[in-house]
Amino acid sequence: MDLNQENIRAQMRKGLLEYCTLSILAKKEAYASSIIDELKAANMIVVEGTLYPLLIRLKNQGMLSYRWEESTQGPPRKYYEITPKGKMQLEEMKAAWNELVETIQTLTK
Amino acid sequence: MDLNQENIRAQMRKGLLEYCTLSILAKKEAYASSIIDELKAANMIVVEGTLYPLLIRLKNQGMLSYRWEESTQGPPRKYYEITPKGKMQLEEMKAAWNELVETIQTLTK
DNA sequence: TTTAATACCTTGCAATACAAAGTACTATTT
DNA sequence: AAATAGTACTTTGTATTGCAAGGTATTAAA
């Protein structure tokens, strides 16, 4: 992907990371590094430093909870789980996203 | 729309205004206030102060040009027109947007 | 001449993601 | 045992974007 395309995507991604993160965790709990791998594979983030503050933010808002778990292959992992409040938020985000897609479709055709 | 929904939408809108603005101008030239009206109607911006810096930015990047035109109903208007470079950018944005929609669809199902 | 309407523009602020670096634990190699 | 590599979590500084609020200027109507 060329630099301009990358910049365009970077700009559009803004504000969608939270939605993606909650969606990933709605499927099953996960630890930060694995979430980062998934988001990187989907070209939704570039660097790991982006996700950690977001997870902390969501936790402080009561959308996520976490527990430490030992790993056989390195340092302990922080497993995040979506809360009922987080699920409600996710539903609202889903609705907002669908509306946004429709709006953009209308405006750009 | 409740406050939370409004915040969610505000966050998601980020980075899409440029795309919407270029799209609107690709259809036909327009002056700032009319673009603002269209974007407000689509819930893509909240206040007019948001758009002016963006138009200036796009003009400085060579994506837009403008000319002044007298109005019969008030002060003169600054009509913006999309340039060939702007059209190329718009095509790239369209591609980026379509990829983003697919990515989100995959991640959120 | 004051007011209303239209239109353009600027400044300060908050939030988000990036870039880059740092800390800490475990396993492997020397 | 010590050094290295790999995994994982975290922090700090910066740029960009949109919002909030206010300001300037022109025209028409009261």
C-alpha cells in the first residue's frame, strides 16, 4: 500500500478502534497482544502502543474487566472480558456504524 | 439521539469529513455554507467552524480551487471546485472506504 | 441607523492514534 | 551463571482532527 493510501486509511480508522476492540472481545476474552495481532492483521492499527491506553480507558469506563493469567511461554497475560455495560455500548456502536455507512453511501453517490 | 450515541457518532465521523466534502464537490461546485448545510443534514458535522479549516487545507494541498462570486442575497460567496488532483484523491478515498467497510464487517461478525 | 440574515474565518481545547522508548518476566544459548 | 532473545505490558511526547465559541464583513429590511 502506498503512503498516501496509508494516510487515508489512518485517518478513516480514527474512532473505529473502540468498536473493533469491543467486537473482538464480544466473541471471546483475549489478552492485549493477541488483540493487537488481530487488529494489525486487519490493518486497523499500526503500533501496539495505540491499544493499551484504549483498553485502560474501556476498563475505567466499566466496559471491560480483566484478570491476570500465567503463561507457559513468557510473562503473565492480562485477559480482558467484555462486561454487560460493554455489550450495551457495543450495540449502540453497531447502530451508529450502520447509520454512518448509510450516510456515507448517500453522500458519496 | 441521546448523548452517548452522539459521542459515538462524533468519534466515528472523524477522518471521514474530507471524503464527504470531496464527494460533495465532485458532484458540483459549491460554496462553504451550502456544503455545511448538506453535511449538517447528514449529521456529519455539528458546527460550521469545523469545515472552513478543512476547505483551506484541501485547497492548500491542491485538491480544490475556488473563485469568488457575488450573491444577490448577502455577502460574496467562495465557490469551491474539485481539481484533477482532488478527483484522484477521491478515488483513493473511495477505495480506502470500501476496504474499511469490509474490514469492519469481518471484525464485527 | 439599527437590526437581521448571510457568509467567511480564527483561536483555544479535548480526544485519538502514532512514534518511540522503557520495564519486566521467561526460556534459550553460551 | 550470565547474556541474549522473545513475549507482554506500559508510558511519554507529538500531530491531527473536530468541537466550542467567538469574531469580521457584506447586504437588505425595519
